[in-house]
Amino acid sequence: MRLDKFVCKSTALTRIQATAMITDGCVVVNSDVVCDVATQVHEDNHISLNGETLTARASRYILLHKPADTICSNIDEAYPSLFNYIDVENAAELHVAGRLDADTTGLVLVTDDGRWSFNIITPTKHCQKVYRVGLSRPISDDVAAKFAHGVQLQGEQQLTRPAILETVTPKEVLLTITEGKFHQVKRMFAAVGNRVVSLHREQIGAIQLDVEVGLWRYLTDSEVNSFINIAESKTS
């Protein structure tokens, strides 16, 4: 992680305060004074601040049921931040692993572990996300085959990665994708002449949504490790 983030995660300093300490030469990494806040460091490095060894707080992994009309930002903007629903210390250190649009509901994973969230959001890791999609008109019989092959999104040069479409009712489907382009689900259905009227994420990897709207819980160790196992299986 970045050095400034490590210092914040190891102390009560704000990002501004940590930046000042680093640029003033107060931080030593493996016996070298480092003044670049963007330097990449690891928990195994020996890092000290004014002579005191720093130890990063344990990473946090959270599941949240995102309500409609909230945003996956750390601050309120046009819509309120979903972080208003998470009552934890140092919430500013957290980020969402795979954002949802303001009007999309459902499963969101929140963490302060950037390497872990990389396994979720990077298409080459093939982490599956399952969405329940409400449509404006009945789904055509040929759409599943089109999505399995990949469709051309407006403004994109490459086809979407293969996706799995399951019909629940003529106007409700389950869509499984392994990437997260801007407004991807809505654009995929627009590409086949349909329109999304409701969108809800039910599952990421092996983790299914199991709390009520606006509630959250910490992930279990096995749930956390399931994404590490996905990454290792794709590289072995």
C-alpha cells in the first residue's frame, strides 16, 4: 500500500498530517528516510515514525446491503454516502470493492485492504457478480446466447466478457458477469434492445447477500479467504 496510507492505518493521523510527517523526513522504511508519500510499502517492511515502529491495524472486510439512492463514495454528494450506514472507527480508510450506481441496490463489499479488493474488481481474476435485473419488456430468446458470446457496448472497442443469463420471468432475469464497466448491466441490455428498470446485486464470488437493507456485518475468515483462493486458482 502507499506509505501515507500505511502511516494513517498505523496511527491516529489524518492523511494531511501523515503527508506532512512523511515529507518532513520523519518516516524511515527499512533504514532509509522516505519522503515520497506514494512509495509502495508492505506490512513486512520495518517502518518507523520519529523512531517508533509502526504496525498497521488489521484489515477489515464488511458486507453491506446498499439501499437505493445512496452512493459508493466516502462522502455525501448528490446522494448520501452508503458509509452513513457503517458505524466503525476510521471509516475514511475504507473503500468499496466494486461500486454500484446510486439507483442500484444490494450486496456491497467494503474494505481497507487494496490487494484483497483487487481480486474482486479485476476482470482477469474472473470473480463472478450476480445481478437480479428487472426489464421494461420481455427478454428475447436469443439474448442468453448473445451475452454468452459477448456484446458490443456503445463506445467500447472490445466485446463484453462472456456472461450467464438465467430467465426468472419474462421481465426478470439473473445476470452473472466477471467485469464491471461503467453502467455495464444497463448498457448490455440496451445493446439488445431492452431497458433495465431495476437492478439488485445478490452475490459476489461465493458470498450471498444475507442482511436486510441498510444493515452490515463483518465477513468471516472463510469468506475473506475465498477471494484469495479465487486469485490463486486463476494464476496456478
